[in-house]
Amino acid sequence: MAFASYNSKSGFSVGSRTVLRLDRPLTVSSMKPVAPSPLPFASAATRTKSASSLQRRSSVGSLKTGKDDSGVPGRVRVAVRLRPRNAEEQIADADFADCVELLPELKRLKLRKNNWDCETYQFDEVLTETASQKRVYEVVAKPVVESVLEGYNGTVMAYGQTGTGKTFTLGRIGEEDCADRGIMVRAMEDILADISPEHDTVTVSYLQLYMESVQDLLAPERDNIPIVEDPKTGDVSLPGATLVELKDQQNFVQLLQTGENNRIASNTKMNTESSRSHALLLVHVKRSAKSKQEKDLVIPQENGNGVQLSKGHRAPTIRKSKLLIVDLAGSERVDKSGSEGHQLEEAKAINLSLTALGKCINALAESSPHVPTRDSKLTRLLRDSFGGTARTSLIITIGPSPRHRAETASTILFGQRAMKVENMLKLKEEFDYKSLCRRLEADLDRLIAENERQSQAVLESEEEMERRLEEARIIVVEAESRLSAALETLAEERRKHQQENKETLQKVEVERAEMERFEQKLKKNVQDLQDQKEKQTFAEKEKHQKALVELEEKYNQELSNVKQILETERAHREKLENELKELLKKAEETTKEESLRTERAKEDELQKLKQQLEKEHLLREQAECELKKIEQQHKKTNGIIQDNEDSSILRQKVEQELQEKEKLEEEVRALKQQLLQLHIEAEESKRTLEKASSTRSSVCSDSHISINRPSNMRDTINGQRATIAKLFEQVGLHKILSLLQSEDVDVRVHAVKVVANLAAEEGNQEKIVEAGGLGSLLMLLQSSEDETIRRVAAGAIANLAMNETNQELIMAQGGIGLLARTADDAEDPQTLRMVAGAIANLCGNEKLQIKLREEGGIRALLGMVRSRHPDVLAQVARGIANFAKCESRGSGQGNRIGRSLLIDDGALPWIVANANNEASPIRRHIELALCHLAQHEVNAKDLVAGGALWELIRISRECSREDIRTLAQRTLNASPTFQAELKRLHVVY
Ligand code: ADP
Ligand code: MG
């Protein structure tokens, strides 16, 4: 029997073919073919879905074995839909109740036999006259559509009397009202939404079966299309039908409309729109489903071995499923339809196929061994839908009119029988060998090319290896020959070295012997020398003692001689005094005349005696003096001897000194404390005063350099100085100066400030220099890295340089060199001002001019004009003026001849440029300098060339100081060079 045999065979691959059918069974057993089933359509669909996913998970096992061929039982689901009364019925049946009563919540339907009796039927779904198209789709068709998308075949079929709403349920396009859309349109919407346009395809055929002839509704000329059955698989196909690939919904709607237009429909008495043909919409869904399993796939071969595919070559699978939507022609009886002639034939044909369908369903429902599938084309086409592998949903449509009760009852019975039909759902999956083959071929080509390249590379690398091997061999041979040569040389050298070593050892031996001899000799010499030294020391000591004794004796001798002389002198004096007395006595005794005569002679004699006496006295004093000297010398000699001998006294002295030192250090610490305190006080008072006054920087135009700037702070400064003077008295200058060498920078800073303040007082300057302060200050200038210390030290030196003696000392101690270096290095204008002030003071000493210039003093002074600070420039100008004044004085006294050293050192351009400087201290000094330079004819030419003549003229006219103005006038008049120049330029002066 065809149905039965199909059930057992379908979905299998055939022995020798490599194509595998991947029909997989569902494992869910809940879908038992129990009718009537209380399970709703939707829940059944859900279960199928999960079952199919289970199935997918186990599909690989089936691929390997290829044995599992059993399907999953899937009963045909049946829903009943009641059409609402139409206009005609509303009038005709107004007085009658409907022939059916629906109990949708119980999924039951009651069919009235008469007014007092009815029969109840259970369905899978009961859809009332108000059921929406959407709900009908969802409970009837949607589970089938989802199955189709998963790879199962599916059928949705409407059965019922003409005019009960089959076409309404299936075929409504819903152009006017989208809520009217029927199952076909909604099914296609869901399919198109789910598939992937790149990998999947959807093709559609639309046919009708009319009078046992299959016609193509998309190409009406194709008539009588044959139905082909695959004898092995049992698959039914219509190769002659048009297959249209669908891309979008719009496409499909057009296609439906075309089909509908072509559909032969003739009116019957019962319904002007009902159709007499069965319409079949066939949707083919082809989806590529890559295996999600990670295991390698094996393709079985004829010899039993499998070809193992690498992970990269897993066979892609495709699922081919069909959705069949069948809108059957009316099931009403021929006699009742009132058809005649051709229409009678139609009705026969329609009822033939419907009768055949009814028979098959009866057979299937009763599990009869024979199912008469071949009796009609309809049953052949629905072979898979009833008793096959498809998921099938049947909707039976009924009308409410009691006039058609018999047709309604027959329809209900058809539905009841169909509910008993059990299908075996099977997945339609197979390997996509074409794409696998394409991929494998591409891989093969790539591998062949790769293999070729690698073979070539291996060949080349072998050649390269051989070449290198040959090279290496040559290198080894060369290296071996070099090695043997080197070994020979080494052996030769070794022999030579051994020989040399031997000789060296011998030499060393000889030298050692000699050394030993020399050492002994040396020891002896040292011994001799020590002996000699001892002897010598002893002899010398003796000699010294002897000389000492001799010296003492000599002194004693001289002493006694002197004493003797003294005694003699004294005796002689006494004698002379006595003689004088006697003479005086005699004189009294002589007469008056005689006395007058002799008196003069006697007086002369007396005078002589007096002179002699004085001489003697003088001699005596000299002798005494000499004696004293000798005694002192003696004492000294004795003292030295004693010192050398007495070391304990020395030790005592040292200890005393140490104690003294400790005491001094204690004092120094106390002093530091005092100094800091003083400095803080001074800073505080300075700040207070600075705040109170809006002062300018003082311009020191005189030789005194002030450390604290504002001029109106003199009182404070005086106050500080008084405090410092007090400190100076209390502490002593030496201690203050010692703090200049303190390791603590702060202490050094304070100390140098104190010293600078002291140096500002003329009375202290000499003391500071005497105590070595100048040296300390110069040292600070030379070695200190602290800008403040250098600035204050320079200020102190500048103050000390006011004094002529100090100026000489500064020069003698290399001060000018240090000042010049500081002038070169410093950038701080106040430091430069101090240095310039110091040099300016030195410039005022005529005796030092040459040395000052030789040691770079002028150059340093001129170098400082780079600062441009008016205070610095004022000091530079003062220095130049001082220098020019001294030169002028020296020239006047005839001590110096020749051109000014200032001009030699290039000072003239700056002098001329600043002769009319805005700052009066600068201008005044330069004007003075110019006048001094101009006084000497020897400078006149340079002054003219440097443009100084015009400045002199200006000075002679405009200078605020009358003495300078007069000096300039006089100079201009006196100089022949100036006069000649003025004449040449026709300047009337
Ligand atoms: P059949 O295809 O079974 O011959 P039709 O689908 O052509 O019947 O329907 C006959 C008439 O009844 C049509 O005019 C249709 O619009 C109407 N009709 C059918 N079912 C319904 C329904 N459920 N609600 C409203 N009208 C319906
Ligand atoms: Mg119809």
C-alpha cells in the first residue's frame, strides 16, 4: 500500500548515493494521536518547536550513523469555524435558531438534530463567528508555518460547504482592510520575515485542480500538469508548474491576485463567489543551516570508510520544506447545488476527489491496511499531508443555517475523522554538497598552489644548504690549516718564553743578591749615620756650652772692665772736684787785682774742667747703657736655653691656651646670638621705615657708600650704627671679624653687614684694617658664593677705600684684581654699585694710577656700564672723574706725560655719549672728567676726533656749576688744537 510503504521508507538515503537524508525524529512523546485532544493548536506548536530544537542538537549523531529513520507522531489538527449569518440568512432564517451551538472554551460544538436533541463534538479548536482572521491564523496556521521554517513539510487545508468561508479564511488579500488578511498572506509574511535573503530561498507555485486536471494559475496555458512521484522517496512533485522565487510580500500579493484572476470560478445558486476548483498554493522553503556541532563530520563512502572533514570543511546542510495551502471546492452534494450540464460534470469531479479524500481519511483514521491514495489527483497531491511526514492543520468551515444542517453534519464528521489521522513528522535536511564541493575545490586549489610554492622553497633551501655546507667545509679546512700554523707558532713562542723566564729568573736572583748586599750596606750606613749624629750632637752641645761659658766669661770680663772704668772715672771726678774746691779756696786768698787777672784764666780752666766732666758723664751713661744691653742679651740667651730644656712649662701653656680657646668659642656662640638678634631688630626697623616712606634709591655721589639705601633713613642707620658701636665695644672687633669666617652663611651675612656698618665710620676704618678686617673682606669677595655677602663686602671695601693708607693696602693685597673680577661676574646692580664705588675711590689716589690701570681697574669700571643702572653709572662716572683729575694733577706737576690712560683704555666714546646724561650725578662727574682731559693738549686731538669738542662748548655754556663752566671756557680758549678746529669749522666762540 502506497501510504503505508511511504511511511516506512520516506526520508532515507539510498545505499550507493553519497547524499544523505537527514530526516530526524522528534523525541517528544506528548503528541499522542489521541482524538479528540484537549491540547490547543498553539501549545502543540510550542512543543514541536522545543522538540525540533532537541532534534537539532542530536542531528550529528544521525549524520554519523544514518540509521535513525523514525518520525515523530503528529496528529492532524482540526479546527472548526462558524461563518456569521449572511444577509440572506438573516432574513430567511430569522425565525430559526442556528443549527450549531459553539462552546469554544470547551472546544466543543453542539449540532442540533431537532428542537430537543443534539450531538456534541470535540475539536482541537472551535472558532466562533466573531473570531478574527488574525486569531484564526495564529491557532490554525502559525504552528504549521513555524514547522515549515524549521524544515518540516506542512499543510493547511480548508474543508466545507460552498459559501461557508474557506476562501475567506485562506485567500483573503485584505487590500481594503488589513485585518481581513487570510492565512496565505499572513503565512507568507511570517516566512519572508524569518528567512535570510542571502542564504535562503522561497519559491511559490499556485495551481488549481479542476476536473482532475492540474492547472498552473500563474501560467494558465499550462494545463494538465503531471504529478510525479519519486518511487524511492515517495516525494510528490509537479515539474511542469511555474516556480516563482519570492523576494517580498508585495511580490506575493501580486502573484496571488494573478492566480485568483485565473481561477475558474463559477457561480452557483448557493454562493456567487464560491469556487468549483481546488486551489493549491505550494511554498518551497530552502534554508542553509550550518551545523553548529564542533565535532568533525564524516561522510560515509561506498567502501565503508568515511572521509573525515576538518573543522574548516564541515559539510553545510540545507533544509528543504514545503508549505501546502489547500482551498478545497465546496463539499455540498451535487443534487443540492442544482448544477446542470457541464456544471454537473464539475460537481461530479469535485465530489470524486472529495469522496476519494474522505475514503483515504477514513482508511487512515481506522488504520486500514489499504489507503486509496491513487483514486484521485487530490489524494495523490495530499499524500504527505495525511498519513505522511507533514504537520497538517485542517479547518472545517460551517454555516449557521438550519437549512444546510445535513451538509454541516457531513462536514463535522469529516473533521472528526480527520482528527484521527496520525502523521510522522520528519525533518527535511540534507548536506549542501554543492557548496561544500565548491569550498573544497577552492581549498584544494589553494593547497596545490601552496604546495608548489613550498616545494620550490624546499628545493631552493636545499640548494642554499648545500652551498653553505660547501662554504663551511672550505672554512673548516682553512681554519684547520690556520690552527696547525698557530699551534706551531705557539709552541715556538712557548719555548722562547721558557728561555726568557729562565734568564729573567737568573737576573732576578742576581738582583736579589745585590739588593741584599745593598740593604746590608744601607743598614750599616744608617747605623754609621746615627752614630755620627749622636757624636755630632754631643760635640755640638759641648761646643755650645763651651761657647756659652766663654761668652759668659767674656761678658763678665767686659762687665768688670766697665765697672773698673766707672770706678776710675768716679775717682777721677772726685779728684777733679777736690781740685776745684782747692782752687776756689786759693782764689779767696789772693788779692783783688790778682784775682781779677787770674780769674779769667781760672774761669777758662773751670770751663774746660766742666766740659771734661760732662764728657765723662756722657761716657758713663753710654757704658751703663751698653751694660744694660749686655745684661738683656745674657738673659735672653739663658731664656732660650731654659725653654729648650723645660717642656713641661710648654705643655702647661698649651693647656692654658686650650682653655682660653674654649672660652673664646663660648663667647663666639653668645656673639652669634647677639648678632642675629641685632640683625632681626635692624631688619624690622628697616621694613617699618621702608613702608612709611616712598623713597627712591639713594644716589651716592660722594665717596661714602651706604649699605642701607633710603637717604631719609639716616636716623635709623645712625641708630643701628650706635647699636653696632655698642656691640663693637662689648664684643671687640676681633671677635666680629672672626665671625666673617663662620661656617653658617647667615652668621657670615650678619657679620659682614656689621663690619660694613662699622667701616662706614671713619674712626673705625683704621681699626678694622689693623685687625685684619680688610683681608677678611677681600677673602669674602673672592670666595663667597652668596650675592648678599659679596655686595656687602664690596660696600665695606668701598668705605675702607676712602682712606689713603687703606687704598694702598687694598692695592697691595690684590684688591683691585678681586674687584675687577667681581665687576665682571656680578649682575646685581647694587653689587656693581658697591664695586664701582670702591674702584672709584681707588681712582682718586694719584700714586696708584698706573697699578690700578695695569691690573684692569679702568677696564672693569668701563665694563660695568653694561648694567645701565643709574646708580652704577654714577659711580663709574665718579671713578672716571677722579682718575682724570689725578691725571690732570700729575701732568700739572710734571709727573706724567703722554695721552690719558682713560683714552687709551677706550673710555672716551662712553664719556662723550653720557656727557649730557639726564641723571645729574652722572652728568656732573662726566663734565668734570671732560674738562680735566681737555686741559692737556696731548689729549686734544682725540677729544676733537671723539666729538668731545661740542660737549665742551655745551658745558662752557650750559653747565649748572659755575666753576666747571669757567674751567671749560678757559680750556677751550687755551687749547690751540681746539681753537684751530673751531676756526676750521668757522665756529665763533
Ligand atoms: P467558500 O469559499 O467556502 O465558498 P467564501 O469564502 O467564498 O466561501 O464565503 C462566502 C461568503 O461568506 C463571502 O461573501 C464571505 O465574505 C462570507 N464569509 C465567509 N466567512 C465569513 C466570516 N467568517 N465572516 C464574515 N463573512 C464571511
Ligand atoms: Mg471558495
